[in-house]
Amino acid sequence: MQNSLLPLLLSLLATAEAAETVLGAYIFHRHGDRTPKALAPANLTTLGYEQVYNSGQYYRSRYLDSSSASNIHGINEDIVNLQQLSVTAPVDNILQNSAMGFLQGLYPPVGESIGVQTLANGTDVQAPMNGYQLIPINTVSTGSGSEDNGWLQDATGCYNAKLSSNNYFSSAEYENLLSSTQDFYDSLLPVVNATLDTEDVSFKNAYIVYDLIHVATIHNHTIRSSSLLTPSTLLRLRTLADAHEWGLAYNASDDMRAIAGMQLAGEILKYMNSTIASASPSSINNSNNNKLGIQFGAYATFMSFFGLAGLQNATPDFQGIVQYASSMVFELFTESDVEKNGFPGTEDLKVRFLFHNGTAGNASEPTVYPLFGGEAEAVSWSDFAEQMTRFEVSTTGEWCTKCGNSTGMCAQYASNDSSTTEQSGGGHGMSAAVGGVIGAFVMVGVVLMVLAAVVVLGGVRFATKKRLAGNSGGLPVTETGKTG
């Protein structure tokens, strides 16, 4: 009897193992190790290159290896199919270079056996760099900004987000930490005063101070006054930087400062919708497109999204700055038999969230965490889409409206009676920008009239720029025409 049950049990076990199929994934990834922001321009280091490359290798083993339980159904394993892959990064040398390093690990060179093309005249052409696969990186704006910016939110261009983040600097929490930690930051002056001015070493620049010292502990063989950098001091530096950046990235009562996370949510939802749409029975793509989305961004975007998605409820660790080469992943999967029934309907789709702090690897894989303050490790597609829609921003019009921007690309979305915009002049029908231009023209007219009167009545002569060049005793003039 036992012998007859064994094949049945093995069959049931095999069925259970094969019941789940990953249909697509979206990865948001931080750049690798870099030089400090305080010594701009920041650059990706060799260590950082290695970190993102190793991460790419891990995700190759997870999603592109046919023997992996998480292999994405239908994705090309060795030769990249660009229709299956979308890679984006902000215009930033560290983030874009990190993306390229990651892709080298994800889709390595194809080698001599594949990377050879025979021409009509019989000549064999070998692909450069052993068949290096060229994968384009598209640019995207998710509020990540440049890695040379002290606070990345400054580069979003979103007026209401800047106002919201700046409100943190007038909060009781910030004021208390600013005053209570000044002695601590003063004690670190011997370590950083060769790079930072004394007045800049305070909680106001908590991340800049932390970043400078953190990078030094990784790369510098010697550090000035290193005896001050005890383990407890380094931990406090990091904890204060965490508090500072979380306060700027997310606030439960004013989530506008999390615009970067809103934009990321829109990118994720849009891509995963395209994964489903391309696999629908009516699609001509034959379920072969939009398998894996990859986006590189900065720690601020991680923190903003964590707050919006309620991940701090799963563990307070999500309120800290993520390490270099960290990654979070959204997996679209089903328990339906795809081989038998084809791509499932949306009612049979689920999404799970995974995160790894630092470079992921087979020895240290991403962990599943519950989304939106819940407890389940996976949510249905409909619940996921509904929750993400609550805060995602996916169109220019939505972004302009939420941000209160009304010029440039946002001009077409601005309402005539808008009173809460970056250019608002009190809600009387004329923006400050337009009023300033008109005022400038009026002032120019007045000045010209006065000069004309002086010339006529007083016989004043004007010297040319060439004549003045040899007699300049004032401040130097910059290319922008401002003294400096």
C-alpha cells in the first residue's frame, strides 16, 4: 500500500512546486558605491561597479535561468529580446552607469560561438568585446535628481513637493534634533573640517556629513582624527541621517513630499499593465513582450515609496536609507497552469513585493514583505492596482496638477483661476512670472526714457565695452552677467 502511494505523493509534490509561474517583474535598484557628494562630481567606484554587476548576475539566476523556480515565463535566457526588457534611469552618470553594469551581469556577452556573423562574401565578423550585448537605457524622471545634489528632492521641479519637504525644516521634530545634536556634530569637526565649513556641520546637513564619513570609512586608508569615529558614533551618524532623510521624503499627513514615490508607483503600474495587455488573447504580441522592467534611482525614491506603500508598518527598517545596490522587486505571478490554460485572466494574477538591502545574491536573497500595511505576502492584481492607484502619478497632467506647476510643459494643464501654483501671485489672474516680465519691460522703458533725456540735455557719451575692458577696476563679471 505504501509503495503504491509513493508515486502519487511525488506527483502531488511536483504539481505543488510547479503550481506557481512568474509572468513578469519590475525591479527598482539603487546605484552602487560612489564617491562622496561633498566632493562633486560624484562618480561610480570600482566597488560600485562590482556591486551592481553581481546584482545583475543574481537576478539573471532568478529570472532568466530556466531551472529557477522564479524564472519568468517565456523570457529569453541568453540572447536579449529588447521587446521583453525595459531599462530606465534618470539623466545621471552614476545611475546610468550602474544600470549598464547591472545589465552586463543580467545578459553577459554571448561569446564567439554566437557573436559571429557571416557576410554575403563569406567573411566572418566577430562582435566586439566577445559579443557584448547592447541594451539601451531610457531616461525617466522620478524625482531622483542628480547624485551631486545634497537633497535629491531639489531636482524634481515639483513646486508643492518642495514646499512640503521644506516644511520639515520648520517642524518641532527637526528643530529639536537640530539643537540637541549640535554638540555631537561639533565633536566631528576635526574629521570633516578639511572638506566642510564649520557652519555646515550640523543636523541640517545630516546626510552630507554622514555620506562624507561613510565613504571615507570604505575607501580611505587613513582618516583624520579617526579615533573619534567609534562604532557608536558611526551608528548615531547613520541614525540621524536616516531621520533627516525620512522627514524629507515622506510625511503621513502631507504626502506631497513623496512625489518621487508617486511617480515610481505610476511607472510600476503602467509597466505591469503592459505585461498583462501584451499577453491578452487579442494581442498580436503573443505574450512575448514587457517581461522585465528595470529602473535605477536614488535612495530618496525608495524612502518615498516605502512610506506611501505602508512598508514602515512591516518593519521600522524601511525608514532608513537603503544601502548601495539595494533593490526592490514586484513579481507578477499566477497559480494557474499556464502551459495548459495559457496566460491567465486578471482574476488569477497576484503580486508580491520583495526587498534586499544591499547587493542581492544567492547567499542573501531578497525577502518578501507585505504591502499597504497588510499581512499577506501576496495580494491579488485587482487589490494591488487599486492600492497603487490611490497614490500613483502616471501622466504629465496628473503631475502638473498635484505639483501646482503651470508653466513650461504644464502650461496646457493649468487652469485660468488657479491660485496655488509655483507662479501664483495671489490668485488675481496674473502669475508672478508673467507679472515680472511685464514689470521688467515697464522698467526698461522708464530707464530708456531717462537716459534719452540725459543724453539730450547733458551731452553724455557712452563708452563701448571694448574701451572699458582696459579700465576695469570692479568685480569680475561672470558669463551670466552676474558679479561673483
